[in-house]
Amino acid sequence: MKKLLALCLLLAVFLSACATGNAVGNEGVIANADMLEEAISEDVTVAEVITAEDITAEDTEEEDISVSLANAAAADVIEIKEKMFITQINDIELNARSYEGKTIKVEGMYFGYFDSYSDRDYNYVQRRSPGCCGNDGVVGFEIFYDGDMPAENDWIEVLGKIEIRMVGNNERVVLRADQVTIKDERGKEFVIN
């Protein structure tokens, strides 16, 4: 699955360069082929395959996507951007061990509730996304935070570390928040990528 995700992302970057009218010369194709071969032959995450040398802002008009992905492996803070929100979160979910302990910065809507069955509060930073019945999905992280939680639907920025928690026999990827900040300016509440 990791190999398929890496292949899809590399294909998307290549097609993005073509779609924006940027020419990809033979050297660019060879570099992408080398990256593809590396992704297929090794057990690596998207962030490990794509480096700053592989993608530049000239490769795509969506500079924030390429910069975010290119710096993901080496950065002190991995920022989840709007344009690749679902893709980046899926990569973290699929490759949780590679991201465990890494610092993530993500923005979204706050959602929380108390579950009387488990007798605990659940808190999330999330955005709406396509789902099983149209546009009824959500994507984001469950957050654990020692401070006060914001009001329902507040736009928040969360800075924290990825943790893997056991819930019954299942592993869950959660975000241990160091900081939760309420923002005045809201981003896209509905994301598709």
C-alpha cells in the first residue's frame, strides 16, 4: 500500500507539472523514474521519497503543496496544508510508525463530545470531506490536550506530536497537542485532496 501511495503521489506531481504548462525535460523524467524505482524497491513513506531536490516550486503552480511535501521528512514541523489535506493525513495514518513522535501542525474545525459508554471525552481537529453518501465524511485527528478546549466548530490550529494508541486490539493514530490556538481566519472547511 505504501508503494502504491508513493507511486500515485509521484504521478500526481508529474502530471501537475505537465498540466501547468511546465516542460519536463529528459533529466526531469529520469529523476522521477529514479524516485519511482526507489519508492517501489524500498519500504518508504511519501515524505522519505520526495525531497527538496526532487520537487521545486517551478514544478507546479501549487507551491505550498510541493514545499510542504518536499520538506516533510527533514522539517522539524510537518505542516498539513489544505491542498493535500486528505493525502497527507492518509499518509500519516498508513505509515504511523514512520511519523510517531514527529511534530505536526494542522488547522481545522474543533469537534468534541462525551461518550457515556466509554466514560470519556473525545476531541478532534477535522475538516469535512467526501464520504460514503456524498459530502458527509470527515478527516482529521483525535487530539489529546491538557488545556481548555475551544467551543464547538471553532477554527483551531493544533501543534503536537503523533502518538499510536491501542484501543482494544486496534492501533489508533492520535495527536498529542502541545498547543491549541483559536484562529480568527478560517480555512477551507471542505477538502477533496
